[in-house]
Amino acid sequence: MQEFLQLVVSGIATGGIFASLALALVLIYNAMGLVNFAQGEMAMFATFVAFTLIAHGMNYWLAFVITLVVAFAGGIAIERVVIRPIERAPILTLVIVTLGLATLINGLAGSIFGYVPRAFPSPFSVQTVNILGALASFQDLGVIAVSAVVLLAIYLLLQHTTVGLTMRAAAHHAEASRLLGVRVSWMLALGWGLASAVGSVSGIMVAPIILLEPNMMQTIIIYAFAAAVLGGIESPLGAVVGGVIVGVTVNLAGVYLPFVGGDLQLAVALAIIVAVLVLKPNGLFGRPTVRRV
Amino acid sequence: MALLELEDVRAGYGATSVLHGVSLSVPEGQIVSLLGANGAGKTTTLRSITGGVHWTGDIRFGGRSLRRMHTEDVVRLGIAHVPEGRGILTELTVDENLKLGSHLRRDGAAVRKDYDRVFEYFPVLRERRRLSASTLSGGEQQMLALARAFLMKPRLMLLDEPSLGLAPLIVRAIFEIIRTINGADKVAILLVEQNARLALDVSSEAYVLEVGRVAVKGSSSELQGNEAVRRSYLGY
């Protein structure tokens, strides 16, 4: 039982990491119906920015905040420069462009920072604390806390501010929003900025666990896809719940299902994606789509 | 000088042209009806004004040309356009829809007063504030669209068939409020309607479109009194 609880707690921690990246995917999906395959690479690049700042002696949390701001600006810049000119292109074109973007950012990171895995600092100690009989590490609790704060901040922004309201309006119904004076195009850019910032949190949180290198997000993005699909790709809340469920499931499966072990954990995520698409394509929180034929 | 002036406006969708040179004007504070059969170009005329369709010619609002302006910038000059289908954001709540109407205003105290007036005009919206706009009936959605347009505090409202698909009793209530908004706030209104009798009742001037051109124009009372016009264009 104690082991089970510990696995659940650390599962929630990795789940929070998945949730941040999944929320980034959902934000862009909501804004333009597009799955951004470059989301993981954008997060990886931001993590390198944080690494560089910290390596130059900057305080961890200051570097964290500056990285979020840089990632936010970078997301907006990518939307304005790369996505805007092809905004009206077929969705497949846009998807291919994000794939190209992923390759580009990956190569860019490789050429600037190199492919040698680096240890990324964590602000949380690896000491454990006893909670109700389960041993939880400060590392896990810290990741959970940071993810919770970031996700809560996004929730408050979207649901309780005017800019959040106009972002949601622009995402749901561009034409009607324009007639109400909403600058829809800028709202899309803002969505990219926000997604980029949230995604970078997942990179910064996961880097101390899996080492920092240009390919580090390529498995994490699969878990994030699983989380987003499970939650219903349109639902920010779904992304968070999905992230936690995927994190815990993968963690438990790795230990309790002997054939899964550490090697097949990614397969569990893929199994979740397939199962959701077959059994409940709209996910847990998605709304059924009605299509007129 | 009129508040809104259209001069020889031509517009269309791709290769199909719909307007073949429409000129009309809406004086400050007046209600002007735009009548005509289905496909005459009434909706396209409204869409031209707010930049929803490509047009040539000239459109001026308050003396300023709207050429090559984006929809959101036209709207910010003080034009509230309630489009065909009402433009309700059904994924959002009633309250959120209303907030989108007032979100650009900085006159907080006046906004609060305007909310009070909106709920006085449409008490049902107050009851449903927290509900999803998708739960509203057609008439309630039309009320929400009007209320939201009112909260934009426009100098001009463009209303596209506010009576469409609504029960006669509700239509009467909605037109009563259109009249009130025009009277109390001096908001000019360009009213597109299939129901010519109703439109001529509330408007001071009217234009009748026929296949993308102005076929008849005049004061509303003149048109009401002219039997030939009524029979051949207005169908009553």
C-alpha cells in the first residue's frame, strides 16, 4: 500500500509535467484546430534558455520567470512569422509546417547547445517527507506545486479576465468575434505565446529527471498527446486531468505490470491514445462534434 | 452630412457579384430600412459596411472612408452589426456574450448603467445570465444579440432580419425595443427586413433593393402609401 501511494504521488508529479505540455497543445488546438507538433521542441529550446541563464549564475526562479517571458515572446514570434502567412491554408499544410518547425528547432538547439546530455538543476531537494505513511520526495511535491500554480494561473486568465474571454471568443467563432471588435489574429498569436510559455514549464520541470538534450521532449510529447486526447483535445481542464491520469497510470503500469517495466511505458501512453480514440473519441471532457453531411 | 454613406458600392463573393452599385445614406439618429426579396443583396450590403466582403466604390462613416479597413477596426469606430444568424457565441454564457459587447468600453459607470437598462429591456437575460447561450430560445438569442449590440454603445446599428423565425408576439416586443434604443440614445439604425410592413412602421426612410441595385427609395410613409411599390416590391 505504501509503495502504491508513493507511485501515485510521483505519478501525479510526472502527470503535472504532461499536463502542462498537454495544455499547451490544447490552447493551440482550440485557437486554430491545429495540433502543434513543434510544442515539445519549443519547450526544449526554452529549457536550454533557462539552462544558459542558470549556468551564468542567475537565481533559479528568476531564470524560470525570464524563460517563461522569452518563451511567450518566442511563441508569438513563431505565430507571426511562420503561421500567420499560411493561416488560411488547409489544416494538413499547417500540420506539416509544425513538423518542419519541430525539426528546425531541434537542429537549431543541437547546433547551438550540442547533443551532450546535461544535468539540469532542480530547486527541490531529493529528500523525502512522510505523508500518511507514504514517502514523497520534495522533488515530486515541488513539481506538483509548480504545475498546479501554472495551470491555475492559465485557468484564471482564460476564465476570469477580459483578454481570456476574447481569446476564447476568437477561438470559438472568429467571424462573430470580429464583429464585436476582437482582434482575432492577435488572439491567435497570444494563444501561441501562452502555449509556448506553459509548455516550457514542462521542459524545465522534466529536465532534472531525464537530463537536458535536444531530443529530450520527444517521448514527453507522446505522453502529452495521450493526456490531451484522453481529456478531449478541446478541453483545458481535460488536458490537466488527462495528464494526471496518464502520469499515474504509466507509473503504476511500469511497476505492477511485469511485462511493461521501464521499457514499455511509452507503449502504455500509445495504448491510451488508441483506446480513447476507439472507445470515446471525444475524450473525458470533449463535446461531441456534430457534422452535417 | 449623413452618418453613413454608401456610394456606388459593388461587392460579391469570388466571381459572383451581388451588389451592382448601391448608394444609400443613413442620417444621424434615424432608422433606415433596407428592403427587398431574398438574394437582392441586403445582407451583402451590411457585410460590405463592416468589411466582411470585398467591395469597391466608397463607404464613409462619420465622414471617414472605411476602404480597406478590417472588420474589428470598423466596429471600433462605433458600428454594431448584428449579423444574419445573430452571431451568438453559443460556447459562452449569456453574461460572457454581454461582456464581449462592452469589453472595449472604458466608461465603467456608464457601462453599469447600460447593463441595468439591458436587463430592464430584457428581464429574461438577467435570469439566464449564468447559463450557456446555447440554451436560449431563438427569441431570447435575438434579445441577447440586440442587448450585446446596445452595450457596445454604437453610433450606428446594423440589424440583419431581427424578426427572422420568431413568433409575432416576440417580434413586436423586439421592435418596440429597437424603437426605444433609437429614441432614447439617438442610435442610428440600418434595418434589413423581409417583413416590410414592420420595417416601414419603425423607420423614417427606406430603400428597396432589387438584384443588387436600389430600385426604390423614399420616406417610409411615402412607400407605405404607394400601392404600386407595395405590390411589386414589398408583397403586401
